[in-house]
Amino acid sequence: MIPKAQQDLMLENGRLSEESGGRLHRLPVIKIVSLDTGAEWLLSEISPQNHALAFGVFMPTDGSLPLLGWVSIPELCFNRSRAGRLLDIDADFKPTREISEVAPEIRFVGSIPSKP
């Protein structure tokens, strides 16, 4: 689901974060969306210890607050909405700010901006 170039960048971000003790913030690399439910994921890195895990922000559609943490990449790849649709990648997504800078806006607005 995640193109190889983005996977490589996310893995490098994960290595850099691990080397810094998790203190360095990274630009998000990819935005994944559910077109029929509105759920969104903004991901910045892949765990160097477990390549099946990505770190980022999840914006649920049930009105609850966005969640920051790890998500299973295989679950994203095979996740289907109630209508049976797979998740999509936002091809127009162009990151300009780190996740830590975007997080307050996400909480206030209730969605991930197309160009954070």
C-alpha cells in the first residue's frame, strides 16, 4: 500500500528517531484516508525494530480526539470500510510541518490538513 520510496524514507526517519531517543520530530511522509468514512492517518516513520509498525496521527470519525502513536501497516493495507472499500493514499499531500507542529491544529480543526 505504501510506495517503496515513502517506505524507505519512513524507515530512515525511524532510524533517526531511534538514534535520538525519540526526541527528534520528523515531517510526515504519507497521508492515508478512508474515502467513505473520513478516517485519516498521517504517518512519519516506520519502526526499525518492527517494519510492520508506523508512527503518526490517526484521526477517527467517531468524534473522539486524534490519536498519536503506532499503527500496524498490515492492518491498514487490509482494512476495509463498512462499504468494503480499501484505504487510499492522498496523492496531493505535501508535508511542510512536523507532526508535533501540526498536532494542535489537528485537535482544534478535527481533521488532518491536506498541506500540513
